[in-house]
Amino acid sequence: MIQVLLKGRKEALDQFDEKPVRKAIVSSLRKVIATGRTVASEEIRNRYNLKKSDLDPRLEVNLGRVNDLVAQITVSGKGMSLSYFGAQQTVGNKVVTRAGKGGGLKTKTMKRSAKFQGVTVEVEKGKRTQLKSAFLAQMQSGHIGVMHRWNNGKLMKGKNKTAIGEKGVISIASMAQSANVEPAIIKRVNEAWGTTFPHELERQLGLASST
């Protein structure tokens, strides 16, 4: 949870009628909260190997109760499959990846077989990891995961007929914490508030005086 000081709110309520001031506060918050969401996305993607089009629909930035001069911003989000982090499966001379927008898997045939057989992912930028015996699979729901075969809790190699489980899901909340997004959000939201609130207050006061 991130708390941001909303400068000028108390002074405006003391000086002007409450109704237009509150309308200005609400409209300003709606605009600056969008800035907070954008910053969170930027900061996460600066560290993690994610596409904006994959992250943003799963990123939730909600405005909590406005209490005195503080607005509470909660950044949360569901977990993301390792398949979104540049996952590539090599099977002989074939490379399997996500097809991108529209879903599904795509396969590219290479001239030679790759030395590594399995899945590689790049969760943090510049750090590619090899996952031996892993494979990409698409579920009936359309979900694509990096999968392993398991038997009684043990990882099985090869094509044994055993239970299939997904290898790793990373939560957006943990990525936001690791990327230390809070200082960047506070800085940009304060900057946006400093220009947005005076403009919205002037507009609402003008509308109030004309009625």
C-alpha cells in the first residue's frame, strides 16, 4: 500500500465551498491514479522481461479511501506464467514460443538441432535461465504454461506418463516490490497532482459560479 500526500486539499476546503472542491479532488484523483498505474508498469518492465501488452491488462491500481490529506494506492495483480518471460522450448531442431497477441503456440524449424533441449526463460532482463525437461503447453482454457512432469512430488525426465504441473508463476505484487516501484510512483503522482488539482479546482469553481 502506497500513501501519497495530496497538497492543497485542506486549504481549498477551508477557502471555497465544499461541493466544487470535492468534485475537483475526485476528478484529479482519477487522472493521477492513471499516472500511478503507468509508472508501476514502466518500473516493473525496466527490470523484468515483460511486454507492456502482457503486463498492463493484469495490473490493478485501485484508489482506496481518501483520509485527510492522504490517498492510499494499492498495487496488486494476479500471477504471471513463466511463458510470458521470453520462454523458448527447443525440441530437436524446433523452437516453440508464444504466438503473441491472439494466443497459442508457434513453432519455428531451425537448420540444426539445439544443444539444449528444454525451455529457457528470461525473467529478469539479461538473465536467461535453462529449465531442463520443461516444455510449453496450452491448456483447454487457453492458458500457456511452462510445464514439468511429476510423480509423487518428484520431477520426472523424459516422457513418463505422470502428472503434469506448471513450473513457476510470478506474482505482479512481488515484481513491484522487487523493482521498488513505490518511490517512482510517489514522485510522479505528486508531480501530476501539483498540476492537475489546481486546474480541476479552477474548472469546478467556474462551473459552480455559472449556475
